[in-house]
Amino acid sequence: MRDFLDLLERERPGAKQLILDRFDLQSRELFDSRLGFSWLPIAHGHFAVEGIFDVLGPKEGIRFFRESFRNIVNRPIFRSFISGILSLWGSDPDRIFRQLPRGWELGFRDFCHVHTEEPEPGRIRVVFADIHPEVRQHSAYLSCWHGICQGMADLVEKEVQLDFEVAPDRSQAVATFRWLP
């Protein structure tokens, strides 16, 4: 989360401190003890995600996470994972999107179960199932995931359309990626 707030600070000077001021003491201490993209439990990380959407608004928040994804994948924790995928399969959308569940736990451990459904030519669905009840209380996470999925789509060289749907009770979200085969 630190990396996201640092990126936001470059875009909107002063925003990082406004968001950090919203953290409770325990969450702030945990945040301050972590480096870069370190994972934060839901009970603590939601302050950052919700703060970003409060500062930017829904549409700009999704855009922010999309663009931030490009910066985040260059961090050491993700660089080897993403570069490995790209070197093995190039920018084949089907193969890249099938890897999303493997990398999801790096940033969102225990938030949900992620799997892909059997792809069709030019289409794959990534399902975020059994979303943790705490995540459901903080819908900004789902919007964050929408932006991250858009960032994933940017990794491929084909034009990709993304539909991101959230169940009314927020127990599941589905990212449907489509491209011309």
C-alpha cells in the first residue's frame, strides 16, 4: 500500500498525508513498519484504499489503480513473476490472464479465492469468489481490483475489453476479458 500512496502523492501532493491521518493508531504503526508493496490485512489496508477513492472519486480511482499497476509490476516482488510470464508466453492474453490467480495472493492474501473459468477463444473469465466479509464492507477494494484488472489487460499487445461485475452482496466479482483471437 505504501507504493500506491507514494504514487498518489506524486499525482496529488498532500494526498498521502490526508489519507494517513485517517488511519487508526494500530493500522498506522503497521503501515509504517512495512516496505513498498507489502501486504496489509484488510482491517488495516482499507484505510489506504478507501482514502484513495475518497481523494480521487470512483472513476479516477479506477484509472489510478490501472496506471499504478504498471509501476507496481516493476517492483521486485512482482517483476520476476510478470517477466517470467511474459518470457514464457509473450503477450498471449489467454495465458497471461490464467496466471492472475497465482499472483493475486501477493497483494491480497486471504481476501478471496481467485480462479479462471475455462476460456473460449478470445475470452476468459477471472472469478473472485468467496470474498471475505471484511472486504465486502469496504467496496473500494472491489473498485481497486477493477483498476488492477484493467492494468493486467494493458500487459498484452492486443486490444482487450474488460467487463468487471460485482454481485449485489459483494460476495463475488467477475472480470471478463475479451479480445480478437
